[in-house]
Amino acid sequence: MRRQELNIQLKTPEQIEKMRAAGLVVAAALDAMRAAVAPGVSTADLDAIAEKVIRDADAIPSFKGYHGFPASICASVNEQVVHGIPSAGQVLREGDLISLDCGAVLDGWHGDSAITVGVGETDPALLRMAEVAEDAMWAGIAAAARGIANGRGKLTDISFNIERSIRKAGRYGIVDGYGGHGIGTEMHQDPHVLNHGKPGRGIRLEVGLALAIEPMITMGSPRTVELEDGWTVVTRDGSRAAHVEHTMALMEDGVWVTTAPDGGRARLGELVTARQA
């Protein structure tokens, strides 16, 4: 699909600065939840922690009320892939794997990020799956940075590098139908960013484009089903899943991972814009 057929919003450096501010709020909320994850903690407890961090920063939870979603985070446990609804009745147990997805809007601009963490003593194979998803996310972000640097980057270069990173790591299911997205003054914008595909296709990567990159992988089949609550997506075969996400913006001098406290420097080095702090 050509760019003119999509709702592509290119941001100015000043607007990306605002996205960075929102992104740091999201990062703080995720850090607070990560520290609180433990056996006996409910997903509703984690939701309350995130909402407090967000509102204390004079921001608004992006998710709460979005198309009727009832909470400030998505908390997806074990076979739940994405969009899990927090609940006081969902209490974490030793060995669980939980994905925490969080968004905040500040001064009209959005940040969106997700982590997957183990609860207590967790099977190393599950922690490795979460690591594989994170590595793949960074591979996709790095591909976007290289595409800006050489002026030849296309959208599916991100998808291709995410998939290649996962395939090299082992036999994991790459969830289809869900993926990353454009982000800015709305949480979800064009384009949709698949987590698999051939390189060199789709729109040209341009300075000012902001994207949320979010691989989702499973220990088994990539097939999923949505539960009757209209939100929670689970693996069809019951295998456990991992989901990670960062928001990034493409700039003249590199890529800025707006939801990473260091802007992405630790993982991307010289590919990161000098603006990051």
C-alpha cells in the first residue's frame, strides 16, 4: 500500500520531544510494575500501581476507556498473548510468565511499551523466550535506524529482521495478525508493522516516522483465539507466550527509542540519535 493511502503522521523534532516525555512516564510505570511482580500479587494490583505512576506525572493512561477497555494496562499471563484485562481474581503464582503492556498520553502525545517478566522462580526456557522476543524487537529497531542512515529503508525491513532474529534463536511461533503500529497523537496509527515478512516492501522509512515495535512469540503454535471478553488473546494450543514493545522515532541523526530510559543507546550504540538523554 502506498503512503498516500495510509494515515501517516510525520513528527517534527519538537513533537518527538513530547513523545519522549510520554515515553519516560511509561518507562517509569513499567519499572514500578516490574519491581512489584511477585507470587500473591494480583494483576489488578499492578494496574493500580501503573495508573498511579501515570497520573502522578500529570499524564493519562492511554488504554483506559480505549474502545471500552476497562483498565490502565494489559496484563497477559502465561498462554495469554496480549490484551489481558487486569483482575483482582487473577493472582500471580510462582513460575508464571506475565506480559505488561502500558501506554500514557502527555500533552496530547503517546508512549507505548511492554515487557515480559517471570514471577519468582521461572522456567529458564520461558525466560529465554522473553529474551528472544526482546532481541528481535531491537533487531527490528536497528534495521529502521540503518534504513534511515542509508536512505533506502522500507517498512518490511523491520519485519524481516524481527523474524530473522527469532528464527535464528529457535523454534518459536510468531503470532500473526497482531504487530506494531504507527503512534503519535493517537495510540494506533498507520502503518501496521508485521513481525514477519520479506524485506524491501511497504512505505519508505522517513525522518519523523514514529512506530511501536512489538514482537509476540509463543513456545508452540502461532495460532491464537480471542476470548469471550472481546479483548484477551490466547494461544490456541495453550502454550506460553511473550510480548515486548518499545516506541521509537526516526530522526535525521538516528533513531530515538522514546520509551527506553537511555533512548536505546545500550542496545543500539551509534545508531541512536545524539538527542537522547
